[in-house]
Amino acid sequence: MLQVRDGNDPLLKRPFSLFRTIAGGIQLLYRIQGKGTTLISQLAAGDVVSLLGPLGNAYPVQGAASAASVSPPVIIAGGVGIASVFPLIESIHEVMHQSTRDTMNGGATVIYGARTAEELLDLDELKALSKELHVCTDDGSSGEKGNVLDLLKSIVPAEAGVLPVMYACGPKPMLRAVAEYAGSLGAKTYLSMEEHMACGIGACLGCVVKTKSKGQDVDDSADIEKSTEWKYQRVCMEGPVFNAEDIVW
Amino acid sequence: MVDSVSVNLEVTIGNLKLKNPVMSASGTFGYGPEYAEFADLSRLGAIVVKGLSLEPKEGNPPPRIVETASGMLNAIGLQNIGISAFIKEKIPLLKYFNTPVIVNFFGDSIDEYAQAAERLDGVDGIHALEMNISCPNKQAGWAVFGTDPAITSKVVTAVRNKTRMPLIVKLSPNVTDIGLMARVAEDSGADALSLINTLTGMAIDVRTRRPKLSNVRGGLSGPAIRPVAIRMVYDVYKVVKIPLIGMGGIMNTDDALEFIMAGATAVAVGTANFVNPGTTIEIIDGLSSFMKKEQIKEICSLTGVAHTG
């Protein structure tokens, strides 16, 4: 949670993904969207901001790499959603290098979409970290013209023999489309969810998403209804990463 | 010398003695332990926990919050784990802190309020009750309890009959005459009043042309409402004898002092906890520094000073 300046406008901190760890610091990625991000763009080196974090969970990578020898994980990023999956792309690259000693092809299959070429990160770095990088833009100014779901369907077709583990971060309609497609395939998929957030520490209950109830202490045989029950979970505490199959859209 | 002044921050609400007048506002502090990492909970005057009902409540669908000019709208929908789970799971954790626990509660009928009060009364680890009367009444077409003097009288009386604990009534500010509602609550047996709850508001996304909150309306909080809250505390102080707990956009020590000078015996910090989870502690220290600087020995001597002269 980042607060650019003291005062009442903007009032609340805003959630950001940890984009990159660099020597002596961290990097956050933002797109100028409102007052807060405009203020960030006006910061100079040495300015002080207030940061609360890191908060919440992370993408689970265990298993992804071992399964990767048969089918590399697929990482889907929409817009600034790339910030949250970037460290994942890096760590999968690292883990697969170590486990396969394959210096050429270690890494995930990355599908990266944005509205226009201008909103894409430097692609060379991503290319070096991924097994394959597929890019698309809404206007065709870079990569394929279209959206990440179209690319996903061609890269992981419905008739795919071995299903990859998938990870996605981006706008809600994109996540929903990915979740629905992954659900039809039966592919294990993790989504990083976003909601309006006030505190970031689990108190305000503002940032909830509707999820299927795990029903740990529910006797399924006793009540069929229970298996269809749902509950709200907090993006800041139980998330932001959820199993795609657990989200109720 | 200035440093030699010893200051007394103690205040009394009903028969409940607080080591200082700074508490959390219900709904902004979770059940308490959420903030243990950021604020020394044993230093707070009291912990006011998130509103509880007899049965757990799921709350509203998202979006539940939206930031507005110097404030925020929330429509959480009173999501809570229910009184029984609170007593079983949270009270044992709260007992670690040497701080009184004030339980905020609500119901959707007078009977449910009374049952909730009965369930909470005398529970070890609970020191006072704060009833939220800004919620809708099932038996009156979902009209808000706290906007009708007759209903307010009935619901407060019903709760009063079920508990001997200090009873704080949290007033709704969405009324024409806050003084009237305050007198009604006092006459019905309240030991203290909390004011103000959030002001009903709404915001629209001009691109989608739809309300920004899924619940359409929400409660406005934050510094935007502070002048309204100060005025209401000032007005109510004139017409009741019971202590007032002032709240509404308190972000720092000066804001807290404003409420105290308007007539509050204690103050509650709400939205500021979201911005800076250490705000309560900073205000406790700030009050102490202010008193030393101004050579004030008793914080209670400042209550209502804006009325004199």
C-alpha cells in the first residue's frame, strides 16, 4: 500500500504489486490513471513516500517447475498486470534453469497484452526470461491484434494433451475469461484479483471477492446445499492470488 | 518547567474508567488484533470492535468502498462473524491487552437488539456495549431505527432492560434534530452517546453511468465530515448530561482536541486507521504533549471549553 504524500487528497493508500527487486530497493510499476498516479509521476529522486507491505499472499510456484518439463507454465498478463507476474516469470525462469539446466528454453510461456504498443514494457527483457513470449494489443500496434484470450486459445488449445499450470493478472473481464477457459480445460489456474481497498491489513473488509466456500468443517453428506455455499474473502489477506476455480463471478 | 507538568489523560464513560480518551471507531479496527502489529493496543483508551449481530452476516457484494474528496464511502453491509464466534475466538486474544473492550452491536428488529444485548451482557472480557442504531428496521419497512425518536426510545429501552453494562448509543447523523435524538437516547437509559456515525452518501461513475457502490448508497467518513460532526457534538453537549464520544474524520491530535473542546469526553479514530494504522497512538502522545505545553493537568477539563466565554 503506497501513499505518495500526507494529507487528505488522495486520502487512502493504494495497493501496488511488487514489480522488481533491485539493488538497494524495489520497483513498483504504475500507469497514470488518477490523482495518485499523477503525483507519483511528479516525484523526484530522493522524495519520501510511505509504504506499507509486503501484504497478502503470492503465486505458488511449487509444482509448476516440475510439471514444466512436460508443459511449461503459462503466464497471462494484461496491461499493468505484468507488474504482479514479472517476479513470477523471473523465478520460474530461475527454477527451471536450475532443474533442467536448459539455458535456451527454461522459463514460462508468457502471453502479454495491452491496449497499445506504448503501454507494453520492454519486451527484450521479458523475451530473455521466458520460453516463449506472445504479445498482443487491441490496436495491433505491437504483436497480434486481439486479446490475450485469443492467444491463450491458440497456445493452449482445447485438445491440448498435457495441461500447463496457468497464472494470470489483469483487468477483471480478462481474468474472468481466462478462468472460464481454464475451467473448461480443467487446467490449474491462479488469478491475482483486484478490488477497491482501504486498509490493506484485513480490517475494513472493503476488498472482498466472492469465493466458493471450502467447507472444511462442513459435513457434505449432511447437507447438499452446503457444497454450493459461498463466502467473501479479502484480497488483501487471503489473496490477492486465488485459485481460479474458487472464484464466483 | 514544562516537562515537570504531569498530565492526567483519564476519562470516565458511565462507570468505565479509561486510561486516556482515545479509542478506535467501530468498523475501522477489525476485532482489534488486526492492528496489534501497528499499534500497541494496551495503550488505547478502549478498543471498539466491528459491529456484531446475533448471527454472522456476509455483507454486501463489491465494490464496497470508494474514495471521495477528503473522505470515503463504504457499504460493507455490516459483515461480521456473529456474537458467538466473537466471544469464542476473539475475546481470548483481546484479553492479552490491558485495554477495555467495547462491543458494537446491531440488529434488524427490536427483539434482535434485545437478544444481542442479553447475549453480550456480563461476558468476561467485554467492558461496555455500543449499540449502532443506524441500521434498517425489518418491522418498519427497513426505515433506519435511529432516525425515528419513538423507535429509538423503544430500542434503547429494550436493550437497557437487558444489560447493566455501560451502554453507549451511537447516534445516526442523518436526522433533522440531533439534539432531540440525543435526549431520547439519554431518557431511554443510555450511559453515553457516540456521534457521529457515517453520513449517507453516494457517488456515480460518469463513464459507466452507474453508482460506484454495488449497494448504491454508502456511509461517508473521513475528514470531509468532520465539521458536521463537530457541530453535532457541540449541539448535543448543550442538551444532555451524559458523556459524549466524538468521532468523524479525526486524523490527528488537533482534530481530537476540536471534538473534546466541542463537548466530547472521549474520541474515536476511524478512517484514519486505514491511512495510518498508528494514528491512535500518535494522538495519545499528541494529547499528552499538548497538555504539557499548555499546562493543562486534566484532559477532562478541556471537555466543552468551546462553550464558555
